[in-house]
Amino acid sequence: MKNDVDVDRTAARSETSGSRRRFFGLRRGSARSQVFVCRLTEDGLRGVHLRRSGGGLAADGVIATGETTRADLGAILSERCPVVLMLPRSQYLIKVLEVPKALPGEVPALLRLQAEAALPGEFGKAEVSCRRLPALREGHDRYEVYVSRGDLIAGQLASLAALGLRVDLALPSAVVWAEVFDSQVKADMFVASPSDDMQLELASRGPDGTLSLRTIERDASGGESPLLMRGLVECIRSLLVHREPESILTIGWLGEACPASGAHDQVAFIDAGETLFGPNGVKPRLRTHDPLMLLLGISLLEPEKAPRLETGNLLPRSMVLRRRQHAMYRRTAAAAALVLLAIAFLYVALAARVSRNRSLSDDITARTAAIRKEGESVGNRLEQLRAISTARATRNDFRDVLQTLYDATPAGITYNTIGLTADGRVQLRGQADSLSLPFLLPEQLEKHQAFQHVLLHDAGQVKRQGGTMTEFRIECSLDRSGRK
């Protein structure tokens, strides 16, 4: 016992308590890393702090007396650790309601109306939650409804707030028992026997999936054997009445002082804690601290189980709505701040970019003007050079044409016109003494280097002054490749 807080820990960590501003709801499929499950007793606060890391699960039991301060719990819990209040069976009612199928958003209000209609007037304000059961009739849904007094929950929330704890979920023990019956441990009845507590909680499940829970008191002297407790014996006897004489009634025991099997021919006790807690690495000493709170914490750390458990939340509706609004306001404010920051950053970036681009544009404009001025001068020079080059390349064209025609033209052929284009095309028109001479002329012209691609377009005889004359038309290309 240290500072009125008893903690079963392997390594204590001290962290600043401060105001615990957190929101328990997580996206479906995400996993929590830690959780603190607690309940209030006559002596004070009992809780289990669970943390999941890469090395497995670490769990610490916490027992706080009435003199506990905020700093004491702040040394145990981190600021972001969610707090879950577990309500024992004596603090809520269970009702099974069957309602017509409705939209998911309409179900809570429908169940609340039916549950409040069945409550006595002196019950006062009620907090209602539910767990869905298998349907028995087509077109109807069944729910196991949990009802607790609003003033009872408000009083417990105030007591925890005095210790610096803000409760994120208030869950009835029935949601834990539902997970126990769905586990790999098969038993007809389960008994939770926490250490240092005067109450045991018993649970059985009917064929239709509904839970039957009961709380029985231990002997205050501590000398009563579990098998001699009147309430436990009555529950076992009621279950045996409805069973075959040869069948064995299996009772799963969670906690300390598990009775030995063989005390009764039709009753067998099994230590369910070994199967439920063993794979999670929970120490045997902690398994008996408060098995229900330990199971609730383990289930809340599993993403696939947490959403089913959270439907049983008995926190006041006004508180849940107010927290959702605050969370929405915080998210909206954060989003607005991020948008403003992004706009400011974008403005600064654009201003810097515009200034840089303006400087580059002025430099480019100046360079362009200089280039344009120099380019015009260079362009004039290039035109002059091209003209000079063309003149040099074509200065001997006419001489070459005439010289080649003089050398290649056979006797009997005369030319009427000789045309030379700028691209080096030569056009020849003339007469021949015979029709065969124009056909021999292309071969003679191609023998000389000056002409290439010689083509006879047409050749024919025409009548002239009582006789005939052969006219022809030839085109070829002037070959300038051999010139220097």
C-alpha cells in the first residue's frame, strides 16, 4: 500500500495526470493500446490497467481507498488512457424486448420507450442500452436491454471525476458474460469470484441466447466454502432440475478458490481462467483480482470485439451527445486551422513564385530584345551569304549546259529553246532530221557528268512546208555535286 493506492505492477511508470481530454470512439477495425477498467465498491475503487504492446499484454490491478488523490492515479495511468466503468449485476436490470424491424437509428429510441413503460414510477430517470439477440419471429428483432438508474450512474461518474477520471464507457457486466459464453470455454454456468470482494456473480444462458445473472454474497467471516454458499447451491439445484439425470452440469470458475470436481456426481467445476487468460500472458495472481474487469479490458483491446461491447454503453445520452459535439468542434477547429495555415502557406509560396517569375520575365524580355536586335543583323548576313552561295553554285550553269549540249548532241539535231530553272531543271525543245535521233539523245546526254535523270517526254513528226519534221521535248537535271 503506497499513497492509499495498491498496484500489482512489474514496473511502475510515473506520468503527468493533468486533464484527461480524449475520445474513446475509434474507427472500426482500429486497435486500442491501453484501457483502464474500474468499478466502485464500498471500500473505494477497484480497477485493472491493461496495455498491449509488441511484447504482448501487460496488466496491473489497482485498489484505491477513499484517500486516493488525483496525483496517485496520475502516476499509474497515462493521460490518453481510456477509462471504462463496469457495472455489476446489482446495479442494472435486464429485459428482453422483441420489436418490429426498424432502421438502425430508430432502434434505441424504440427500445427506450418500451423499457421505460415497464418501469415503476419511482425508478426515476433511466439510462438504457442493449445487445442484439437472435430473432425468433420473421419481421421482428430481439434485444437484451440493460436499464440502470440515472442518478446511480451520475453519482459514480462524479466520484470518479473527483479522482481525475473521465469515464468514456459505462458497461454492464452482462456484455462481458456474453463474450464468455461465446468463447472456447463451454460450460452450463459461469461463476466470477474476485479476490477481496464479498460478492460472486453467476451467469447462465438460455437456449434462446438470453442471459440469466445473479449476485450472491460471501460469508463475511471468510470461512464459508463456495460449495456451501446458499445462493450458489440454489442456482446449481435449479439447473439440475431441468437436466437429464445422467448428464453432467459443467460450471466454469473465474477467480480464486475454484472447487474441486467430484464433490457431486452431476456437477463438474473447471478453471475457465486458465483457458481465457493463459494465451494473453496474464499472471495467475492477477486472474483472481477481478476476472470480469480483466475480461472486459482484454475484449476492448481487440478491434473485432470492441464494437459489440460498446453498444451496451450506459453513459447518459446528454453526456455522450455533448462529447460528440465537443469532438466535432475540435475536429472542425483543427480542420479550419489547417485550411487557414494551408492558405497562408500557399499565399506565401505564390508570392515568392510570382516575384521570382517576374524577375525571370524581365531578364528574359531584356535578353529577347537583345537577341532580336542581333538576330536581325545576323539574318541579313545569312541572306547575303545564301545569295553569295547560290551565285557561286550556279555561276557556271549556263556554260556547263551549253558545253555539254555541244559535246553530246549528234549531227541532225537542233534546239529551238533551252530552259534552265533555279532548281537546276533543264528543258530542251528542238528538231531532228529523223525520228530515231531524239531517242538516241538521252543516252548521249547521260554520258556526260553535267546531266542526270534525262527523260524524253515526247517525240513526233509534224508537216512543215510540204514536208515532215521531227520535234521532241526533253527534261533533265543539272548535276552540281561535282563542283567545288
